[in-house]
Amino acid sequence: MNLIHSVDRKFVAGTMIFLILAGALAYCAQNNPTTLVFPPFGHCYGMRKGSERHLWMFLGDRTRFKNPQGLAAVKLKQNDKQGKKDDDELTVYGVNSGRHQIIYNKSLLSLAAYGKKGNKKGRFMNPEGIAANADGDVLVADTGNHRIVHLINRDNELHHLKYIGEKGEASGQFQNPSQVALTDENFLYVTDTGNNRVQIFDIDGTHLRSYPDPNHNLGLSFDSPEGIAVTTEKARWSRFHSAFFCVTDSGRARIRKIDMQGKTLATVVPADLPFDTVDFAYLAIDYYENIWVTDIANHTVHKFDRNLDYLASYGEKGSDDFQFDEPRGISIWRKFGQVFIAEKKSAQYYWIGIDLLDMTHKIEKDTLTVSYKLTETGRVHAAVMQADRSILTLAKDQLQTSGYQRLTASIDSLSTGDYTIAIKAKPTYSSRKYFVKEAQIPIHISTEK
């Protein structure tokens, strides 16, 4: 299946209403980090970052940002208009935990806030995680009330449907559930933080199993699990259709990739990253099964490949471009590669891009070897240049996966002189039409024996 799609302008405008993004034209310069890129002006009209001021413009005094947490982005079937000009519109739900509510876009031009503080219908107590599907189901980890709240979106209005679970230690009960994830088959994964486990339910709230499973003990155990993301063989937008889930635990200092039998496949701890400490908050998985995690302590977003090998970190503390202030909730619309990230007092919107890192070369005898790291699967063109002319092609529109890559070529046909190795990389998502990452390094070739 070919992922390559383009994003309709109105589609993007719909996704942006939730974020109330207002900013200047943001186009990716070549000297900027490009693991994530800003949508071009024509697709979001300069709106890619929202603040409390913008929230007030839509909802007035009814709310303000107070400890934002989870995000969920989905295309509702009720808003999917089929045809040659498909006006796809994302609905994006955000948990405004400190105000005990969910903020979401009802249409291209309106926002709504659902919920108040309490334990009755329509009320939450410091909710955190959220998940949603195309049928309008919305599942919220009502952390302080020790339950999952099942809402339904009908005609772009949220309504209470049911509760799942209550406070306790038995199967189907919770102690401060933190986050939720929903598969395409509508299996609900919940990090039951206080009970040190992950519980699985069907969409009706029937408990199916727990990890660790006492009947199939593979040595798995959790220490206050919080973040969770999942993908399965039946995921619609998945390149590999693998089945696994990822969890953060141990004081949000560890990430693990776990298969559906409960076997740990890979682990990340602070020593694996170029940071002394971490605070892994929320997880997301993209089309290529790369794993993303927000890090509140370092004001950044880390990206790992599908084997949980580190690729890159994007962002630093601040309020300017390429910066975050305590990023937390993250949601990726896999079809197009849109990324939504909640911050302490705002939210940001990106497209998945591609970066070229750690580019080096060596010449041994008559062989040139070029090495580099890609932060995303992409199409790569590489050549040896002289005076802006391509002298030797190393790769031509070659599809390469994220991680370290190496190109080799014989240079016995080249004469002594100064050359440039030029590499261009394009992502496969929507950003491919608007963004190319370019990198160059000078080399000297000597044919003297």
C-alpha cells in the first residue's frame, strides 16, 4: 500500500481550529532541525501554534490552559465527505486536566469545552490520557476518579456514554489510571498506574487481559506505568503491520517495547540518550512504527525507530521556533504525518519531516564511502559534484529507512581535485512536496599513487 497522500487545505484548517494556531509563515530553512517541519503557509495559513490568548478568542472566560495533558486526533466518519475534492477534517481532542475538561473542535470555526470538576456524569477529576476513533468513541483516563470515561461524539457534540471500572485492585478496577490507547480493532489499553499493570478492554468495557499476566509470566513487571502507545497487524495506516505496545514507567525514566505475549523486545533508559535525566511523558507511534516520546524535563521530543534505537531529539526550552515549554501530550495522524503536541500553556502543530545527521566520508584506495543518519524514511539522491555539475551518482531517488545509511562508489574515473558530496532527502509524507533536506561536505580526491 502506498502511503503517499496530499493534504487538502481545508483539511488542515480543520485540524488547526483546536490548536488555535496563529503564527508567521513558517517554512523550513536548510540550517534548521527538520525531524519535524512547519506546514507551509498555503496549507495552514500561518496558523501552527496556539496560546491562551487564542483560546480566549474562541471560548472567552469559559476556560484557560491549566495543565494540558493528552491529545487525540481522528477523522470522524460523520465528517468524511467522499469525492474527488475530499474535505477531510480532523477532530482533535485535548485534555485540559487542571480545568477537568476536554477541549475539542466542533467544526472549522468553533471550539467546545466538555466537563467540570466532580465525579458525576460530565465531570472529571484531573483527567490525563485520551483516545478516540472514527466512530466517535472517546475514552478518557479520569485519573482522580479511578475510572475510564467513555464519551461519544454525535453531530460534533460530546455526550456521556458509560464508565469503565472503579477504584480497586481486581481485574477491571483501577488505581489512578494515567493514559489510554485505542487500536483500530477498538481494543482499549490502559496504564493502571497505581496497580502497576496495563489492562486491556474491548470497546464495551469488558476486561480481556492484563499485563503482566499471572497465567503467562514472561518476567514482565511495571513500576508505576504511565505513557502508552499501541499498534497492531490490522492498523490501517501502518507500513509493517507489526503488533506491539510501548510503555513508560519507573518514574517516567524508562520506555519499553513489548509484544502481545508480554515479552520485552527493547528498552530505553536515560543512559541511552544524550541527557542526564529524562521525564518521558506521552508516547505515539507513526506510520513507519517509529516511536515518539515527549520529555518534559528536557523540553524536547525524542524519536526512536521501530526497534527503539535512538534517532534524534527535536526542540529545546523556549517559546520560539523549534522550542517547547514542557511538552506533554502528543498525537500523530499516521495517514498524512501530522503531529500535534501539547505544552504547558499552548499547543503546536507540525508535519513529519526528515533530517540528515552525522554525515561523514572516507576514501580507501579507489572507493568512496559516505555515511549518515536519516531521522525518517525518505527518498535520497546523492552525488559527487564539481562546479555545480554531477560527476558521480551515489544514489538516485533511493528509498531509505530511518537510521544509519552507507553509500559506496568507485572513484577511479575521477581526476585529482576538490569535489562536494551533495545529498538531498525527501520524506514520504505530505511534506515531501514542500520540503527537501540538503546537506553537503567538501572532499579532496587525489589520484596520485
